Amino acid sequence: MSRVDAALKASGRSRYVADFTLANMAYAAVARSEMAHARIVSIDTSAARGCPGVIAVFTAADVTATPYGRALVDTPLLARDKVRFVGERVAAVVAATRHEAEYAAAMIEVEYEPLDAVFTPSEALAPGAPAVHEQPWAYQGAAAKEGDPINLIHRGTHGSKEAVDAALASAAFVVDHHYTTQGVHQGYLEPQACIAEYISDEEVRIWLTTKAPYRVREMVGKCLDIDPKKIELEPITLGGDFGGKGSPQDAPLCTELSRKTGRPIKMTLRYSEDLTAANPRHPAEIDVRIGADEQGRIVAASMVANLNAGAYGAFTPSVPAPHGAVEIPSYRVPLFYSEANRVYTNTVPRGNMRAPGAPQGTFALESAMDELALVVGIEPAELRRRNLLVTGEADASHVHWIEHRGLETLEAALNAVVPIEPPEGWLYGRGISVYSRPTTSMASTSLRLTPVDDGCLRVETPLVETGTGSHTVLRQMLADQLGFAPQNIEIVGVSTNDLPRDAGAGASRVTAGFAAVVDVAAKAWMNRSRDEAIVVEVNEDSGVDVGSYTVQIAQVAVDPSTGQLKILELLNAVDVAAIINPLAFQMQIDGGATMGVGFATLENLDEADGQVWAANMGEYKLPSARDVPRYKTVKVPGAIGLGTANVKNIGESTTPPVAAAIANAVFDSTKCRIRDLPITAEKIYQALKGQQ
Amino acid sequence: MLISSPTSVEGALEELGNENTLAVGGGTSIALMLKNRLIEPDRLVLLNKVPTLSGIDERTSATVRIGATSTLLELMHSPLVNAALPMLSFASSRVGNPRVRSVATIGGAIIHGDPRQDLPPVLLSLGATAHIVGPSGERDVPLSEFFLGFMESAAGEDELVTEVTVPRVAGQRTHYTRFTPGSEDDYPTVGVAIAMTLDSEGTVRDARIALGGVDSTAILATEAAALLVGHRPSDELIAAAGQSAAEGANPSDDQRGSESYKRAMVDVWTRRTISACLAG
């Protein structure tokens, strides 16, 4: 079935936020910090004020002092007293054109007094480390308490460290290793952009590159002391999200600038700004300890992750422990200790990215599983076979899923893999990796169904189409359940004023959420009065945990003279229930795997000195079409899904296991264990050299 | 910013006499530098309307003349370049993507002087010469004397490269390797271009080895090439040439690799590229 938005996108007629212009609109640009950590001594805006086209110039003194944030409210509109990362907004210019605003912003002179900076969690947690925030406990929503390590935002633990330590001390086999992962950007094509039109406290309109409009209006309202219900987030087309477009971005600032100047304000980031000042994935330092008995059965495990949250913690994933970076969802672990520390550093603030925490944690855990197999002396697949959960068992965090299909998925993957010949002179290796995640639907969305002439249906949804094909899936589900031909259903995105709620696109639950609201809609449709529009909503605060397994097998070749890595094939075995749209489903499998390949082998913000290296997407490398390996998909059907539609998650399933599958395959081929991402040719080359 | 499109070399030179003015071939590099505000010229002079700057033909039976505004797409598809200089066609086909190749020019590739690009080492190894025209006359500069430093060339700001001439050598063996262990859509970590001729006994008569991405300009590994001349290269000799090329390189750390890794890769890929040439 073709996509709802295919023709518009293919012909370039989709209108993105950057394409909109309002009457009397002015443009904002910001001066950004060039220092990782410094006290602001003075800001000279006089030259900027004299530049052509400039309407007004703002510093922290001119805008609200109330910060914004999600769980933790710590992010200022403009840096106040000091800057905490390279790229932080220091001052804003409003001018008649974008060029004039950017030109004037470059004329702003800031005098800084440099301060010692911290760039990694280890540095930030070291005794005597410089404080990124002087009183982190004082922010609204802060989890940190006075007396905690100064840069600790949140420490989430699960289980007893003492009990695990004791069990590990007497285990027959133990592995204990340290893994590190780099910062990576979501890599959406459309940079963040915002238009804000403040008319009065009763009427504010915002066009924002966001997939979570209802959440954004709450945060903007709180920051600017405006009733969130008076803030209308307009429907938009999103040019990619991958988790990066859930924060309010520059909406609080643009709304404040509109309030101060009386004009609609537009701000579109240059991609260099998006790379240095948006909300990329957390770099992580993860310690994994696993103990097993003589047969390789896990007796205890510990995962401790220090996550680099950057200079502000407002949009680091706010879920309580166990965080995705320290989860062991697939294996039987009698004693489990997990600890996730989110830590302030003088680097770009972090946010969500496809399966937050899991790509980092799964790289560490699944690498450690292979390291354990080696010391136990059994095949990596056999180790997993002996430890995968079966239906009825609780996972390491005591969560019961409705069923576990890890073993079936593992066997399906092993049966489907066909060895591939490496190029002559190259080393060959194979690596396996397992990942599973629950979908709890916790549906929270709404729809309006309006019968229109000629037996057609107009369906309004507040859910933003992020580019995944979600509106197409919605149309298909409605067509199936209401008995319409899909082409007779029109899907229309609407504003936050038009419908009561939506939780935003995320957590692999869009299709599940739609399934729940479509069930409600189908019942309401049967019982409606003739030709009347109906509005339906769901707002669940709990749900069953339906788990979904992915088993990946990577086949790789390594050139021993250069360390060059070729992925010969990446096999994805996925545990599936009903599939609504096979093409969109496959796109999530392959797209997710490609994102994993980039994380595993290539992408790197490389901000060791606090400065993101790349200035554009030409320099910041994502896998291109030429870099994508051959994929093979094995679907393991028959799983229990959610709702009448019987659906499960897929969007975040194939990204997390890739790095370990490749690291394990590299080990299989070279006997070199790479514990630091990305796995580059040079790292393999150095490791091979170290063996000699 | 003023933009002009002169239709003759004289007209273009007149425009270039203005302050802070840049000549534009395909504009693929200049557009990026403008966007990133690395340059802020007052004037751009577009060269694509100057007919005498285009075209690819046989100057003599021993020389191929390539007009400065010839695009990489033209280099890919020109029967003459494919027959006489297949390495140049191949290297052109590996640059960027179709949109870039359809406008990027050979003149731009050398005048831009970016050592990471593919055409500078390829043209260096082929022994190409740039023809430069300026207010004070014209001259021929071999590419071995053309690249003066990072993005710095022998052509003055008020001068134009009008054409590149490349010797056509019967029986010449060539091979270009672009080593991209990260993304294939990236500049090479190391580029190695080799042109050599052998006599009927397999003895190397002439050889030029050029390296990209490992110094502030594309460079010739002259000593490495000299080791091969007069010999039927053994594995030991090839290894010595690789080592010599690596010692002569002056790479720096960046996203594509550390200084030491790049140096080691110059060794590996020089050896492999020599072997590829010898294998025909």
C-alpha cells in the first residue's frame, strides 16, 4: 500500500517548518558560546544593535529567568552568568531577515573568563571536579541532593550490589570489563526550526519541528507563565526525528522573543548548530560483570553505566532505573545489580535517540556475553541458549512479560545463516547479538472521524508523522476495521487545539497506540448517530508488557593489513505478531539496522575537547547507500501482540544489537576484542598489531 | 555579491582584476565554503560560458588537452580519456555523487588544491601540466610545481587555469586506489595514484607515484618511484618503495585516521598499487 505522503514528498511539495512564512515575521539568530566552560564577564551588543535590519538584541538579562525542562528544569533561554558548553545560546538577535540576524549575531562580543571543564563522566565524577552547575539540587525536579557528587544528575539503582558481589566472588566463571561508546547525532535531514507567534497570554501559536506537541506546550507554558491550553502547536510535516525532536528546542526562546518584539519570530538552525547544540545520544562508560556456573548458567550480573548527559539534564531520558543502558531483559539472572548515573559535563546536552540507552547497554552486555562464552569454553550461541528466558520467568528486573520467544528467534537466526566467502586474504568472522524490549502500549492519543461526501472519511490525528509512515498505518488500520477502502480515508494532521491529547511519537508505541484508539473508534463508529463526526480518545496509564526479541548475526571480513572491516551480511531475526504494513515494517528493520551500523562503525561527534568536530553533514559521516551492508530478515511469526490488531513494536528493535554483533564478529575473525565504539579500521589495525 | 558570466578568457581576466574576486568552475567547493562562511568574496566570475575553456581533444598524438571547465562527468564518459587516461576516468567516477560530478570541473579540482581530493594525485602521477593565463601573459606549470601549500597554488588570484595537458604514453600502466575504510562517501584516508611504463622484459622504465590526503598538498613520492626504475620489481623492492613513500608522507591526525595509521596505510597501499600496476 502506498504511503499517504508519498506524492507530496516525492514532488517536493511537503511543507516543513522552515518553509512557512507569516505576515510581519522577523528572524532570530543566536550568538553561541565558543567556550566549553567560562564565566561571562561582559557582553557587548552595541555593534550588533547598529547592524542593518536589526530590530532588537537580547541577553539573559532581557528574557525570563525561568528555565525549562521535562523532569529536570535546568535549561535557560540564554546563558546566565556562565556558559557550560560550546554552542550554548548566549545572546539573540531579532532582525528583518535571517541573513541580517546571523550577521548581527556574529558581531556580538562576549568577554569570557575560562573555567576548568569536564568532558567525560569519569572526569565529572572525580573528586574535586569543577562544578558544571553550582547548585544542581536547587533546580525544580532535581533528583540530586546536596552532598552528592557535584555533577551527578541522577543515580538509579536496582538490586543489591553486596549480594551480587558475593555471588560473583564464588562463581565458577566471571567476566568483568569496561566498555565505552561515543556521542552520535540523530542525523535527521531537517534541522530544528521554530516559528512562534505570541499574540497575547490567551493566544500563542507555534510551528515547531516536534513529534511531541502536547508535551512541548506544557513546557513552554510553564517556562513563560502562560496557560499551556492557550498555546497552540500547529500541525507540521517532520523531516525525520529518530528521538531527537521531542524537546521544546528553541520554542521557549522564540516565544519569548515574539512576546518582547510583538512580531512572529522564526529561527531555523544551520546544521552546524544542530550538530553542536541540539540533543544527541549520550556517550556512555559501562562496566559489566557477569558470573556463571560450571555449565555457563548466569548466577549474577552487574551493570554500571555512567552516561554523559552534557551541560543540561532537562531532556536526558527521564525514566527511573533500570535505564536502557543497564538492562538485561533477555536472560535469566538470579541476582542483578544495575546502576545508571547521568552526569553533567561541559558538552552538548543530551536527549533521546532511537531506543534510549539500549544501543550503549546492549553493546556492553552482548560483548560481555561473548567474553563469558570464551572463558566458559562454549559457543556464544550455546551460552545464550542456556540463559535465555522462557515464558513464565521474570526478567532480571522482576518484570513478567506475556511470553518470551528468545529461543525460537535464536534458532531461527542460526538456521537461516549461510556462510559467505570473504575476499581473498581477508579474515572471516561471525558474531551474534540478542536484544529484546517490551512494548507497553500505554496508549494516549485521540482521533476525530468525520464522514464526508461520497462515502469518504476524514480522520484527524494530532500524532505527527515523523517520516516512518505512521499516518499510512493509521489509514490502513481504520480501513480494515471500519470497512472503508483506504483511498477513501483522508488522514489529516491537526493542531493541539483541535483534539484533546497525544503522547507523542516514541518508545516504539505509535502503532500500538493507534491500535488501541482504532479499537475505540470502531466501536464508537458503529454506535454513532448518522453523519455525525465523532471524537475518540484513549489514555491508558498502564498496560501489559509484550516483549519482542531480535537476534542478529553479523558476518564480517577483516583485511589484516589495514584493519578494514567489511560487513558481509547482517541477519535480523525478529519475533513478530501481526504486520500491518509490510513495507513500513521492513523499513523499520533495515533503517534501524543501518542506524546501528553507523553507531557501531562510523558515526562520532568526537567531542573530546568539548568541541563537536563536524560542522556539517558532509563532514559528519552517516552510512551512505554505498556503505549499507547486505541485510537478511527472518521473521518468526506467531507472537502475541496488543489489541484487536495484534501488533508489536519494531521501530527500536534492530538498532541496539548491531554494535555487539559486529564486535563479536570482529573478535571471531581477529581474536581482537574492541570495547570502545566506533569500531574503526584503525582500532582493529592497532589491536592486530598489539597481538604480534 | 556580484556574479558575472563572461564569454571570453579576456573578459574573465578583466573581471578577475577586481579586488576579492573568485573564478568559479562548477562551484561545488566554493558553494560549501560560502555556506560555511569560510570565504566572503565580493564577486564571483562564472567560467561556464567561456567556450574556449571547455572541450577535450588530442593536442598532439602524445598529449591530451582538457579544457579547465570540463566536468568530471565528461572525464568519465570521454572516449579519448577512457582510452588514453583510464585512471582519470575512473578517479572522476569516484568523486562525490552524480550531482557533483555533473558540474565539478578539472580546473576547479586543481586550483582548489585540496589534498584530500582524488584528481590532484591522479593528475600528478600522469605528469599533467596546467596552462595559466593572466594579465602578464601565459605560462605552463607542471603539476609537480603547481601545488604550493594547503589550498594554495601557483596560479595567482588574477589568473586563470585555462587547460590541463596530460601526456599520452603508449603502454603506460596506471592504477588509482582510494582507501576509505569508514564511509565510501568520504575523502580517502589515503589515495595512491601510480603511472608506470615497463619494457618488454618487465623492467620499469618510468614511474610516478602520487599520494593524496597525507600532506598539505597532493605529493609525488619521488624516491619511492626512483627505487623501481631500472628494475623488475621484486617483493623486497616493492616493500622498500612502500616504506619510502610512507617515510616521505607528512600526514596529520583527523577523522580519517591518526598520523601513524595514515603513514602505515601509505606503505600498504603503495605496495598494493604497485603490484596492481605490474599485474596490468
